Amino acid sequence: MGKATVNVKSAKKCAFCKYWYDPTNSAISPKFPKQNMWEYDNSIRCKCLQKNIDMPSTSLCAKYECKLELF
């Protein structure tokens, strides 16, 4: 299991997308949330509700919409 820290506003990884089906948000955790820095597990795959296929948490997509409330 690998972890990576990213700025959610600029990274746009599937792990933070509202269409990436992870109802418990088990793949993400706050690192420095006021600075929009979050940690995610880069070895998890979940179903994309837009594409209807399993996508890795590290993928990027044109249909990305952040599931977090950002400051």
C-alpha cells in the first residue's frame, strides 16, 4: 500500500472525484486540509460511476468533480 500527498485543487486524481465509488472514503485522509493537502492510497482501484469500469486512484479524467468541500 503506497501513500501520496497532493494538493486537491490542482491534482484532480480519481481518489478525490465524486464519481469514483468509495462510499467510506477509505482511500483518502487529510494531511493539511486548510492548505488543501490530502493523502491518498495510490494502490486502490474503485469503480468510476461515469465510465462504469474500475479505475486506479491515481488516474485523471476530464469528468473530474471534487467530492471535498474546499476552503
